[in-house]
Amino acid sequence: GLNMKAMAECHVIAHNNNTVGWGRTTRTAIGLLAKGHNWHQTGKMAADPTASGKKLVGNGILMKCSPLGAYRAVEEVDGRHFNQFCVHYSAMTHYNKMAAYSGIIHANAIDYILKSDIEHFDTIDFLDLVCNRIWKWAEDKEGENYFDVTHLDGILDPLYNQFSELWKLRHELPKMTAEELRKKFKTSGYIVESMPFSYAMFAKNPYSAFDAGFDTIHQGGDTDSNAKVVLEMIGALHGLDVFRRDQSEWMIKGLFCFDRMMKSAEAFCDKFGVER
């Protein structure tokens, strides 16, 4: 369930197994957890006060929050409780408002897509959710999805402004090239760049794993994060079969960890009674 104590314990197990590929902030925070510090403090303790704001807000939360969206898609869970849990989950490693918003937005995006009918998927409504509606939840204290990030460090304006720009382009995205979107949003591991760029790439063409994935990878920058975000939204909309088609099989063929990933996915589905 949505249990931060259990989450913290699992993070420590993962930390003690292998931290290859972990970002500095995540590695430092979970290292503090492993030493016995409480998850309530580790994110704040891990923040480097001498670093720039850009370095403090990477993709750590965006990279690992999609299972929360899948959980919400199959379990009855109160929206306020779910979103505040996302805040706690973020603050355990990234004590920052933009990091928390990245988790809330992406977890709810995954939930929305998983519950969508591919034949009637509404890209504009999806963009309205991530660019507008979610941002208003924190303002509505009586709302069913209200959450509070006021205690966290940092500001929201850089990320909010980028999503506002994405909303303005909603009707132009299908006609824009990947290169134009890269120049517009940039592609680094800074959450203000990678997240809106990845969402733009998904919304530009949510129906082709090949085009969305191939074009995202070839724009450079933080390619593993960007492609992961785009292709997991593609997968949430279409299911695994989209990657098994002749045109897209290269995305999974030969992956050394494919069997391990499938085993994890099957365990997740079995845990929550999802037919597979």
C-alpha cells in the first residue's frame, strides 16, 4: 500500500544492492536512510546548499514514480491521500517543490493514460490535465485532489512556465519536428527541461512507439530519462504488444534485463489482480 516506512525500507535494500546509475541526490539521501536516519529528514539533509537550483532538481522522482500511477489505476485510493503520499515520497530524497510536482503530475498522468480507451484518447484533455488542472489542485483546499508542498524548498515558477508553454503549443505539436521541440524545451536532466520536452514528444504522436521513442532518443540530452518517460506513457496507452510489433521490436529485443523486467511486471500485476 501507500506506506512510507515500507518504501524507505525497500529503498535501503536497493541501495545496499547496487547504486549504479543513481543520481547524487538520491544516492546521498538513501545512504542516510541506510545509516538509520528517518525518511522525514533525509531529503532535506541530502540537499546541497552550495549547488545551483538547477543541479538540485533532477529526474530522480520522475524516473521512479510511474508505479504509483499504476497503483492508483487499479486500487481505490483517496485523491488527497494519494497526492500527499507522492509529496512524501519525493521529499524522502528531493526536498523540493518542483520535484514533488514532477511526481504528482507523472503519477496522475500514468493513472489517466492507463484508464483511457486508446480509440478515444484525447490528447488535448491529457495536456489540460498536466498543464492546467493538476496545478490548480494545490489551490483548492476543499478539493478531492488537494495536496500541500508549502513546506518544501525551492520555487515552482520555472516548471510551471514550461508547462504553460506546452499548453500554448497543444494544437501545433503534431506539426512540429522533434528538433523544434528540443530547441524549445531542451533535453538535459534538469526537470524543467526534460519533463515538458518528454510530454511534448508523447503528445506529438501518442500512437507510435517507434516514432516517439526513436525521435526522443535522437534529440540527445538525458536520453534514458526522456525516452523512459515517453515510452512508458506509450506503453500505458497501448500495452506491451506495441513494442512487440515488427517495427518496434528493436526496443526490447536483446535487452539483457528483459526477463527480469517481465518478472517484476508480472509480480506487480499479480499483486493487484491485473489481468495480463
